[in-house]
Amino acid sequence: MKKKTAIAALLASLFLLLAMVLVNMIVTATHHNKTAWATNVTKLPYENIYIKTKEAKEKQYQLAFQYPVFKNASLNDAFEKYVKRKEADFLKEIKKVDEKKLKKQPASLSLTFELIPAGSGIYSVLFDEKTYVTEEKSRSSAETFIIDTADGTLARPSDLFIDPDKASSALHTPLDLKSSNLFIQKNNVVFLNEHDKREGSLPVQKIAPFLKKEWRERFSFEEAEEKTAGDEEVKKVALTFDDGPNPTSTEAILATLKKHHAKATFFMLGSRVEHYPELVNKIVQEGHEVGNHSWSHHDFTKLEAADVKSEIDRTSAAVEAAAGVSPLAVRPPYGATNENVNEIIGAKPVLWTIDTMDWKSHDPKVICSIVKNETKDGSIVLMHDIHQTTAEALDEMISSLKKQGYEFVTISEM
């Protein structure tokens, strides 16, 4: 008896399932105006990635879609919805057109794509859309998505950035990051206009600090190309300033740097960033680099691991909120570090090769003398932008080093 009941229940379940499938097919056909599709799926030369092709030819319109299919169900669902939305918008638009015109010249919509690798399991999906409704309404456009095939994350290009507006302004991007398309290839971020034409590129090293941490860690950036013989002849020095920002002295330092077209790196305290966010943003907008110098200037080697991490994370969050950039370079207060601290930082800490002792002498002449006598190619100069005397020393210091053929670069450019 129990066996018969189980079989009956199974048959009832199967019947219900078939009924649901049949109803869904009817609804789908009605929703798509009974469009007759020809569909096939072929393999792409990437692991677990396929290309789906759907074509339909009706009396009043023609549709041709190509889009990627992945192992990840959430990505597939997202692209299916994307294609259906394109189809629905198109069909809605042609309903407004005289049927006689459509019979004479059917409307058409085609959607193709290009897949560009940007890291392990990370791809840019570049869609190219061509629409013909009437002769007056013929257009083409491009749209880009960045995807992670492992976890199914999908983002628009602007979603990659902490603050796309501030990044656009600071980087002088060829197109506005908030509305443009882009993809990452080798060492460059390539910008595309709405017609899928290239509008320029930027090195990834410049754009990386402006990326959200979760995306910055996803990309596999190749190392920069080796220096040419001409590049090796240029002597470089990195001017660095700790403990700021300070409204008076930092502003004076910025003015001098601007006068000499020199770049510098400012290792900031998070507690001061919180008070002067506009100044932090100005530093970034003028092309300088911002580094992390902790929140409250405690010796990292005397703190618990959790406290060290908090000091770094709080400062990073404050800088990101103020300027839309992440302070990737870390300089521990007092230069105090050890293996445990280095592990928490996650990279080699940035120290210095020349200590101006500006905090001790407060004498512009002494500060200049130390830098003039000790600077060599590749030097990293330690100063503090909280002292007005340091600001006063800077003009003569830069002028002297320029006469010696030095180029002033940020830490990341060193």
C-alpha cells in the first residue's frame, strides 16, 4: 500500500512539473510576441566559457544576439536578463513605427561581444550593439562589464573605483570614468567611447590606487617594462613628508612643488586626514601620492597585531573618503617595524635614505645642506610637512637638486 502511494505521489509530481514547464513555454512565447528563435552554443578558447547565439527573423524585425555563457549560474542569469532587456526595449520602440515602413524595411537589432582577460578568472565583456529602427533611427553603441567568473561578481567600469569623479579629475583620464567604458589589458587601462573606439589609455600603476580594494586585488597586473638606456640616465629623488596634513605648512609646500612642477609623497596621519579632508583631496588632485602613516603615530612594534591593523585600516578609510584614493604605501611611525608588522602591512614598508632631521633643527639652511650633501640617484628624503621651516627650505632645496639634474618622483614612480 505504501509503495503504491509513493508511486502515485511521484506521478503527480511529474505531471505538475510538466504542466509548469508547458505554462512557462506558453508565457514565454506570448511575452516575446511569439518570436521564433534559432539558438546554438559553441565553445570559446577559455576554460568553461561558451558563446550563445540567438537569431530570429520576423516580417517586421530581425534579431541577432551573441553573449557569453559561464559555469557560474548568477553570471548567466545576469546576461540573460541583460539580453532580454535589450530585446524588450527594441520591441517597445518598433511598436511606435508605422507597420508599412517595417514591412518595407524591417527593423533590426544585433548584439555581439568581445572577451578580454584581465586576470585569473577576471574578464572584461565588451558588448557592441547595432540598432536599426528607421533610417532616422539608426545607431550603434558599446557597453562594458567587468566580471569575476569564480564568485559571479559583475560590475560596470565605474563600480571599480572608490570615487570615479575624483579619480577622473586626478588622473586626467581621456574620458569620464563615471560614464565611459574601459578594459584592462597587460599594463594598461584602455578607454572606449560609446562607439567602442579607443580614446587612449593609462598605466595600471597610476590607476590602481583609485580602485576599490576588492577589485585591485582581483587584477593580475604585469610588471612594468624594463627601463631603457635613456631612462637610466635620469637621476631620481623622492621627496616625502610625514605627519600631515597641516593647513599652513602643507599648503606652502604644495605651492612650492607646483612652482617647480615637482611631485612628492605625503605619508599622512589618519587623525589629521579626518580634520582636513579638502586638503588631502587637493594633494591628490595636484598629482601627488598619499601614503599611510598610521592613525595616531604609535610605535607599531609595541602594539598588538589587531591594533596595528586598525591604525592602518582607519587611516586608509579616511583617505579614501577624502580623496577617492587608497594609500597603498605604508610608512610605520618612527620607521619602527619587524617581521610581524611587515606581515600585517602586507608589503615592504617605505622608509628613507636621507633624514633631514627637520623636526630637530627647524633651520631651513641646515635642512637644505643635508639634502644637498647626501642626495644621490634613488634617494628617499624624509621631511615633515607640519613644520613651517621645512616649507621654507623647500624652494632652495628643489632649485639646487634641479641644477644637479634630478627628477622629483613619487614613491610608486621610484
